[in-house]
Amino acid sequence: MTNITTDGLQRYLQVFHETYGETLDEFIPAPFRPKLFRPNILPAEVIGYISTQFGTGYKYGERGTFTVRVEKSSRRIEDALFEVPTRFRHLEECLSLNGQGEVDIYGFKCRGGFPLRIQDVGVLRVTNFLTQIRDWRKVVHYGELYSDRSAERWSEAKAVARAKDEILRAVVDLQQLTSLKVTRLSDYLSVYKPRRVVVLGDFQSEGRRRLDQIKDGLTQLRYYPVLVDEVEDIPHFDLGQKLVALGSSSRFVVMDDSSRSGHLAEFSQIVHEGWYVIVLRLKGSHSSYMTRGVAGRLQTMLEFEYEPDDLPWILAKAVGEIESRIGTRSTELSNIFPWNLKESEPQAPDVP
């Protein structure tokens, strides 16, 4: 496998930020942009790091003129990005991460130790991360660290796709804000978005009736369900990208698996992404054997059969169980990651 070069990483960062800026200008109205984190940081110097020992990443310097530079170093990526003085590198780390796909850390304060060490991590994003050791102090306003140094991971095509995906998630939020007729963005982000649920299934006439019943049931349980086709299509974004934008920023997914439809193609992506999913099937129906039994090996998926008359009760039971699993996982992560504590989470509804 070919590793990324300094020129390759420089080009990736340049293309990512150019694409992000162009897509932001095209799709996000100016009043909405201050709620996105990058417009509050950019323009700024972007500093990329390639470690010949372990890892790759980048961070933002002081706000000002947009420039990109890349440094290659024999130090590990954590040492390079946090710029910890040599005399402190032997200290025990405040955080140690291994085997996580994506991790976000906000406002963490590390005092008296090395900031963190990573092993097999897909991406670690740090925001306003403070490290203080004796009289030395460093704040990383925003940075990303990766264990992957492959040229494929840092290609120009991936830069374009990731920049557009990030904007697409903001576009989905904006469309939901408008459709829900919420007057204040802060209310949407704090109240509505955490209870958003994506509903997938057959959009033909019979399937649509089932989906509408599922939506009604979720609404009664105080969630905000959305169908993929209710979100406006966006030029040069395909359906898969739209699904990722919705699913990755929703509480969980409910999939009606009672008949053959496009959701069968979406199922493999749902499993791959590791979202929490409730699979519902009308008794006596059949879509595909490929979707059956999968929940038996996944802690993030539940399967239920229902009849039209008992759908509200089955849906409430399913939601209660998925919320229990989400709560258990949140507690586990809070014990592992001290920054992961939440003041409030949606509660499991009472089963009628």
C-alpha cells in the first residue's frame, strides 16, 4: 500500500477546503453558516502532518489568511499535532484510544500528562483541546488525527466527497428546520434534531400507507420521523449520500421490510454504518432473505413482526428496547471517554 506524500496531503487539504467553500456558498444561506464550525474557524492556516512512524492529520492555526502547508516528521502524529515538548513526551497520556471508528472530543482539558495516544482509530476530531504541563500550555482549536497514511485515504476524490458530505448534512438540517416551521435554529438543534428518526421502506401505494402509519406512531412517541423522499434532492448528490446525511445525524432508523423495494439496497449501507435500526415486518410478508436474521449478530439492530392493528404497541415496544440499548452504550462510552457525558438524552417511551 502506497503512503501519502507531502504533496499529496497538501493537494487533499487544498481541494477539500476549496470544495467546502464553494458548496457552502451554493447551498447554505449566510444566516445559517455561523452555526457550522468551519466557517467560524476559516479562513486560517491549515497545517498538515505526516508521521513516518505513525499516523497522519491536520489542524487549524490562527484565523487569518487561508494557506496550506504540510510537515513530515519522524515523530508520531500525536506528538507532531499537539507540539508537546520533548521533555514531556514520556508522561502518561490523559487519553488512550484504540479500535474506535470515529471519535469526537470537545473542550477536553488535559493537565499534567501527555494529551492522548491513538492506535487503530478511523478518525479522531478534537475541538478546543487544552493541554497544560507545568508552565507549558497548548490549545488545539480544531484538529483531525488518523492512523491511516494510505494515499487512497487522502485522494483528491475523497477530499471532494467528504467536503460535500459535510455540507449535505447541513443542508438536510436546514430543510428540516424549514419543514418543521421552527423559528429558532437553537431550538431545532437542541430539541428536534436529537429526536429525528429516518423511516425507510417501500414507497409504492401499499408500502407508503405502512410508512405513514409508522410515521404517525413515531410522532405519537414524540419523535420527528422523516422519509428520504421528503428531503429535497440536491444537485450532484446521489441517494446514497442523502441517506448517509440523514442516517448519520438521526437518533435511529426504522425500516419497514414488508415488501421488495429500494431499501434492500440501503440495508447493506445501514449495517456498514453501524446505525441503530428497528426492522419491522408485516406478518405473512416477505421481501428478501438477505435482511433476515441479521439482528441476531448486531447489538444495534432489532427485528419485530406486526399486524396493522397492533403496530402502535409493537412500535412503542421496539422504540423502548432500542432506546435502552442506546442508553447502555452511552453509559459504556461515558465510562471510557470522560468528555462523552450528556446532560440529557431522549427517554424510552412507555409501552401502551
